[in-house]
Amino acid sequence: MSKKIVLIDGHSILNRAFYALPVLTNSEGLYTNAVLGFLNILFKILDEEKPDYLTIAFDVHQPTFRHEMYAEYKGTRKAMPEELRGQVPLLKEVLKAMKISILEKGGYEADDILGTLAVRAEREGYEVSVVSGDRDLLQLATDTIKIRIPKTKKGGTEIENYNTKDVMETYGVTPKEFIDMKALMGDASDNIPGVPGIGEKTAAKIIMSFSSIENAYAHIDEVTPNKARESMINNREQAYLSKTLATIKTDCEVDYRIEDADYQEIYNEDAYNYFKRLELKSLLNRFSGVNASNAKSKKEEETKFETITGKKKAGEIFDAAVKVSGSGPVGFYLITEGEVLGLALSFGEDTCLLLAAEEAEALSGQDITAGLGRLLAAGKSFATLHLKEQLVFLPEEVREGIDDIAIAAYLLNPLQSSYECDDIARDYLKLTLPSQAEIFGKGSLKEFLKLKKEESTAFFCNYAYTALKAMPLVLEELRLKGMDSLYNTIEMPLVYALYDMEQRGIKVNKEELKEYGDKLTVGINRLEKEIYEMAGEEFNINSPKQLGVILFEKLHLPNGKKTKTGYSTSAEVLEKLQSEEPIVGKILEYRQLTKLKSTYADGLAVYISNDGRIHGKFHQTIAATGRISSTEPNLQNIPIRMELGREIRKVFIPEEGYVFLDADYSQIELRVLAHMSGDERLIEAYKENQDIHRITASLVFHTPFEEVTSEQRRAAKAVNFGIVYGISSFGLGQGLNISRKEAEDYINRYFDTYPGVKTFLDELVNEGKTEGYVTTLYGRRRPIPELTSSNFMTRSFGERVAMNSPIQGTAADIIKIAMIRVNEKLKALKLRSRLILQIHDELLIEAHKEEAEEVRKLLKEEMQNAAELLVTLEVDVNEGPNWYEAK
DNA sequence: ACTGTCACG
DNA sequence: ACGTACGTGACAGTT
């Protein structure tokens, strides 16, 4: 078997990758989409071909200013966009780090270098693949030289392959003839003039008959059509010049030895660090665990990371830590997995230790928490990451006075997808650390600690180390940005409220949930049968693809919208088709029932713990606006709008002797808007304390309050919602099912009615554009990078975000304040009632029957007074024996 | 792992 | 001309 070499056209592939992928930057702000796309293609090819040698060719283009101007004027080669320009050197650096052979030589085009190398390699007996986005290279194809052209298709890149016969099948000419064809037809992007009046079709025809332009000229009388012949005669010199220009050189003088192009160590430490820095996460798993953990940070080498075992030694460590904690902060991280597995500590200049729990009578989990308790009680300043997850193991008296650096980092930039140790080390310490997934995947922590001692020591020590070292930096930045009060008085105290909610959980009637599920199953089976009957065949109703075929091909329903992959079968589309075919209504009903069954009836059941309660998780660092999010399960999207779904709320019940109190803010976002905008009429409207949608309708449609029709009210309500979402006539039109023009009219009337709102929203967009972020009443920031986009759609999104985030975010801030106060008050008053859920503008409390009245008052009081606005905050409280009744 | 759909505020 | 309402999470199907 002959050896194989892959040659890649660097610029061409990078360029292609750039336009194929959406703009992407790492946290330093470096553009990385083209590099990522290039590497994806590179890896795909390496995986497929496993070549022995690999070289990437770049042309050293230093176009003069004039040249570029000329090219742009001609509309041929557009100047390289700024976002791509920087990625050229970046890619080269990455490739160098990967120790991949790069060839670039001034004065030659990449084409010519590739041609030269390909021909040389072929002559020396290699099998050759040339990868480029440029079809010009097809002229190089032979039986041993394969030209590969990546294509971006939906669902990834596919690569077209061309040997001699493939070129002939596709173009009807041989690769050599391809040059002549191009000489005739020309190529604007390569500045090949060609012969005027001859396009692809004619060129192909002529070359298929005569095989070369020389031969065509030799038999010029036989060339047809007449127009082409005339033009060829008149442009003879240009034709030959074009052929020269179109011919890729295969005899460049390049100093290159194929043997040097053996890429042996692409997965090395340097390369790993580059990938990590560029945040090319999807590619990191290519670096085997060994490589990843070998990539030690510099700090790690300076600071000794050590695992400590044994009670006595651990005691000494705690003594030392206690001493230090009087003067300086201590970083810690408690490693848990249902039990305490260890504790990482970092303090002083360079002390970083892991106390590992052991079997038998050595150092136990209890010893560790006791030691930590002693430390926390003695010191005053501590830093950790993900405090809420550790609280359950911290003795109760010492749970405060701890900074959660992950939460601080979230406030500084809420757009990140995660705030793990490696993210924070990267952003604030300029350190490259491996992530948990990179070192040990998703195996058990206990195994990891036991089997990979050295790696786990480093990994967990880094948590404590990162928390400690990043702490002064992030806290200072919070102060600089005026967010220290948000952090200290809202976010950190909220940690404890959320922790309490998770601990308490919510009781679920398991039997009733089961019955509810069974009821759904009966309905689902019935509908399934009916649908199969009506469709005339059985198919998977849950598959949008199969459903689309049935509805739009078999039953010939008019297909309205399309998605990327086919027909849209969304409820929005189906609702409009309901009158056409009875099957559509059945499908909608089926969808509703299966959703309820899978997500709620079956979905919730698996989360019921031994105590009969669901202990969902609440997340504080997910939503960009500052809202809380809920998972495992999501308790913030339990059905309510449709009666059948709403029924499920009956299975959420209070403990024996308790009742539910459910309190929700009435239109908190609109009230926040009234306050923030200061619009006098909106404020006045709220002072009336009447139906705001009706008032708005009355003002907007110039109709007396009493005479507002339900249709007018509905429209006004939609406009109110639209305003909060960041108004757009298109979106409002969709929401109301009216034309864009009508929607625009509504919006204009609205802004005429409430001019202060208009000014306020305009100011928000301006602020977003000049500052790069918008803020809530409490100083929470949301950066909006989309506002600088040159893409209309992206920028418009940014504008809507600029209008929505301060409103949604301020409402989130307010309810967080209420939660903290309610939770603290319940505890301070030694009541048995507890806060158990937050659903954005609603709090659910499990109140002891004897305390119900007191708690109702307290709840209403604290929620209403959580913020002092220009309009009052109204709160409705309801009581009930289950969540259904309490709402 | 991504897409479509749908549950909530 | 472009083509979406803001913020989330879960499930099923497809790649």
C-alpha cells in the first residue's frame, strides 16, 4: 500500500469555514468561528483518511492598498472582514502548536504550491488528497490525486471527492481540459478575463469537441455557435493569456520534504492549551485524559498541590488554616457525592491541600466537616464556588460570611454557559485548567478520587485555589461596577433561601399522580386509534417528519410555514388548519395529552423522594436577565393555562396540618415599566388601581372605559405584553394574528398614549449601544453584544433584549428581595411555615394551619414592600388544600 | 448533539 | 430586503 498525503488549501478552507459558521468569540473577545470550522474539517479528514503526511498551504498575500481597492471596485475580491482577518494568524499558531507542517511561500499562490506538491508527491508514489473550497483545483485531479471539496450541508459538512472520472462525470471534460474550459469562460473572482460572450455552457461544449483551445483555434471554422467563434477570433490573445492564468503551476521552487510533514503529536500540551484558551470545547475531548491532565498550569507548578490523609495531619492543617483565617481569606471546596469525600483548602501564599476522606477509623467525612466548622467559626473571610451545593454539610451556625465566587462571576457576566472552576480561572486568573468532563467524564467522584490520586488532587485543589485567588479580583470589579450591593444584599442572601426551598421540597400525592397518568393514557390510546383511522395508516404521530408527510403530502393540506428540515407542524400552524381536516384537531389533542403524560405525569413521578416530596433544584446563575431557573424537575412550568393540564396541580399538596398559600404579583413587569419610564399617564392609570388592560384600551382606542370591548381589551393586553418583550410590529402581529401594518398602528397609538414609555425604551436601546450593556433598578447588568452586529436580525434581537432585560430583570430583583425577607422572617419568628417554590412573580408557601393568617399578612406585606416604586405593587394571596385550589 | 414542539412566567 | 415577539427546561425523534 502506498503512503498517503493530505494537502490542504489553508485560506480557502478557513474562508469557507468562516462563512459557514455563525460568529463566535471566546471570552477574551477573539473571533474563533473560522478556526473552529477549519479544525472540524481537518479532523474529519484526518479521521477519514488517516494519512501518513499532512501539509497546510497558505499564500502569503500582501495585497497593496491599491490592489485591494481595485479588486473591491471590480466587485471581485471583497476585502477580508475584520472578524476573519485576525483568525488567519490565529489558525497558523494553532497549527504550529499542533506541530502540523505549514507551507507558505511569498510570490506563489496557495494553488500553485498545492499543485507543485501534489504532482511531486504523485511522482514519488504517494496517494494524494488535496482539500480546498476552490474548484479551480479540479484540474489537478488524476487517478491518484483526489480533489476534496467540503460542502456545508444541513447537519454538518459533507466532502465531495473528485478523481479523474468524477471530474468527467460532473463536467464532461477531463481535468486537463478543465483549464481550457476556464480559459474560455473566465472567472471573475480570479481575475481571469476569458473570452467575452462565452459562459460555462458554451465553454463546455467547445472543449468537449476540441479538447483544448489550441485545437479549437486550429479548427476555428468548425467552432459553433457563430457568436462564440467570432468572439474567439477577436480575443485570441486574451484566450491564451487566460489559459496561462488558469493553469495552476506544478513546478514551483519550494523547499519542502514530504518526510517532514509527518504529523506525530497533534494532541500535545501546547495545542491543548490553545484549544482551551479559544474555548473550542467540542474539540477538547480529542485530547485524551492523559494529555489533558498533563497540561499543568504554571501556577500548579509553583503552588504545591498535596493530598493529606490521616486524622492527626488533618488536625494540624486545620490549626494552620484557623490561624491564617484571622488575617486573610481562605478558599475551600467541599467535595461531596451524597457524603463528604474530601475538602480542598487554599490559604496563605501557596498552600493548597486536599484532605481526602478515608475508610475505617482514619480521617472520616465527619472529621472533615467538623474541622471545616471549626475553621469557619474562627475566621471571617472565606471563598468557595457553588456554596448552595455544600451547605447541607456545613454546620448550621457557620454557614454565613462565605463568598460564592461563581455567583460573583455570574453577576459580572451573566451570559456564560457555566461558572465552573476552569471558567473562572480562565476569566480572572488567566489560567488554563481542565474541566471535570475532560479529566474524568461523568464517572463517580469517589472512584475518581480513589483511582486517579494525582489528578484529583490537582483538580480539587484548583477549586479552592481559584476561589481564593479570584475572590479579590471579582469583588473589586463588582465594587467598580456598582454591583457590590446587589451581590451582598440580594444574590448572596438568596443562596440560603434557595437552599431552604430545595431542602424542604414539595409534597406530591403519588397515587393521584398515577391515576392522572392512567386517565391520560386512556385518552391517548383513543386518539391514537382515531388518528390512524383518519390517516388510513399507522405512523409515529410524535415525529414531526412523519406527521408532515401525512398532513401535507397524503392529505394535501396547505403547508404554511416550513422549518429548516421540512414542514412545520407546530400548534400555531395546525390551529389554522383545524377546519380543513378533523384529523388536525385530534392531533392537537393528542399532542396535549402526550405532553402532559411524558413531561408531567411520568416525568414528575421519578423525582419523588422517599419522603414523598420532590426536591427540585433552583439555579441562580443561568438566566441572563437575573431570573431563577428550575430543573430536575422544572417546577416553574407546571401547566395552568388549559384545564386538563391545570388538574395536575391537584397532586401538589401541603403536609398534614398545613395549607398552601400562593401569592403572586399583579403585573409586576408593567408596574416596573411604569416606574422606570416615569410615564405619567401609565403611573396615573395604575393609581386608579383598575384593570390596566382595559384602561390602556380605553386610552389607545379613545373609548370610554365602560365601553371598551373585549376585543379591544385583548388587543391592549397584547400590546402591553409586546412592550415588555421589546416591541416589534411583526411580533405583535403574530401574537394578535393581525397584519404587520395594523400592529404598527396599535404600537403607534400606544406610544402616543404613553409617550414616556417610548422615550424610555429608546433610551434603553441607546444606552445598550453606547455602553454595551443595560441595567436593572438594582444595578444588575446584561451585556448585549448583538447590538453591534451588522446583521439586521441579530441587531434587532439585541434591541428587543435592551428593552426587555431591565424590565424583566428588575422584576426578578424585586421578587428575590421578597423571597429573602419572607424566608428570613418565617425563620426569625420561629414559624413552621416555609417558602417552597418561586415561579418568577409568584411564591408558594406551605403554611401551618395555625399560622396561615399571620403568614398571609407577612407574605403580602413583604412582597408589596420589597420595592418602593412610583406605583404600588399589588399582591394576590390565595389559600387552598392543593396547588390547584390555591391558585 | 441537535431540532421541533410545548409547558410556564 | 432582512424575518422575531422576552426568559426558561423537558421530552421525543432524528442525526
